[in-house]
Amino acid sequence: MRPLLAMLIATSCTLSTSPCEEVLHDLALDAPSGYGFTAEEVLGYAEGVHATQLATREGESPLLIQLQRRGDNVAWAERAPMPSTTSNEATDGYAEPVCDDQLLVPVRLELRTPGGQLDERWDTELRASDASSARFTHSIDARRLRGSLDLDLEGTLDPRLRVEGTLTAGGSTTGNLRLTATRASDGEKVSWVVGAWPAR
């Protein structure tokens, strides 16, 4: 298996199940993607440090988001709905999922707050379907959070913390931290946002 594809496949294990299947094609940083834009264009605004304000139930805190590319190659993902998710809307009422092709850029993601609520470093990827914005997503066992952010895990089983963020060519960033778990008392799946940026 090619090193880049192995890196991206390993990274994809951290993401939630997608209704889309992907075929990956290696690209150089300066090579046009299937939609014409390059990884260099995306990294031009996404790589580096982004300062914003994080809001949690503990209050507001400065948040630093840092992204650094991993390696010199990226991939173009041709995406299509998985066979099990395709359906006839006229007969069963479900629409086919939207599976836009995407540029995948392996990155190191860091989230830090001065007070120590977050002190996280993960290998993940940027995904972009156009040159104007890119997003990152990462999911971990919530009990393995390095920082001191109070997630209120009492009474939960198998808690997962999912981080989602978007960066734009205009310099803005938005995102949230979402906790998903099973409630120990009745086995019900629950999910709620424990943090968001920018603070509103």
C-alpha cells in the first residue's frame, strides 16, 4: 500500500461512519485537484495558528488552533454513496446522501487553551471540496482528553468526543466539541455540545 494512502486510511478510522465510499488518488501539493484548486491554496490559509474564543459551561477562554501539514503529498477522493445507502426516494422516502469529491490533506492538529482545558495533539486531515474553505474532524475516547475540560462523564458509558472545525480563506474559523455516550441508567444514546467557537 502506498504510504500516503496508508496514512489517510489510518486517519479515517478516527472519523464517524460516513454514508460515502471513497477511491483515493495521490496528488502533489501543487497539482490541480479534480475541481481545479490545489492543496497549496488550501494550506495557504489553513496552515499555521488560528486564534479564537472557546465557549464551554465553564465560561469563555482563548483557543489556539494550529495545523501543520504531514508529508509532501495529498490525495483526491472520488466519493459516491455506499450501496447500502442508495435508495429510491419515490418508494421509501429517503434521499441519497450527498457525496462531493474532496481534497484530503494530512495534518497535525493542535488545540490549546491558556488555562489548560485543552492541550490536544492529533494526526488527522483537512478536507476541501473547493478552494474557499476546509474542514477537519477527529474523534477520540473522551476519557483520554489530555486537558482539564470538565466533560461531566459521570453515569455514561463509552463516551466519545468529536471535534469539528472549519477554516475559510477569509480567515474565519468555526467549530465545536460534541460528546456522544450511552447513558448507563437506561442504555439510551445521548449527544450534546460541550464547547464551541467562536464564543457568541
